[in-house]
Amino acid sequence: MPKASSAAPASDPASYEAALQELEQLVARIESGQMPLQDLLAGYQRGAVLLAYCRQQLEAVQDQIKVLDGDTLQPWSAE
């Protein structure tokens, strides 16, 4: 069975922002209801990869903040 030409690229995103943008676009395409079933499955799988990447990046930043704040996260305050 040939692969669909509209399959999402399997490469890692260039940055958190790029991953988030791709994820938002993917969600919009899925929610439109216009994707063929095979593309929906590929989109869901790509979305899971992007979500894991974003979580990993956020956790890395959180770990860096813990180091800077003496191993404790301070509550966010918009002052």
C-alpha cells in the first residue's frame, strides 16, 4: 500500500515554537473533518510526537528554573 503524499514529516521540530505551531495547524486540520481516515491516523501520531516534544522542552526549562531558584519552583506572579 503506497504512503499518502500528505503525510506529516517525521523529523523533530526546530524549536518549541515550531512544534507548537505545527501542532496547532494539525489540530485545526483534524477538527475540520476533511482529512481522510489514513491521514487522520498519521496526524494523530504526529500530534502525539509533537506533544511529547513540547512537554520535554517545558520540563527542561522547568528544571533549569529549579536550578536557578535553588531547587524549588516559585509561584508565578505577574507584578
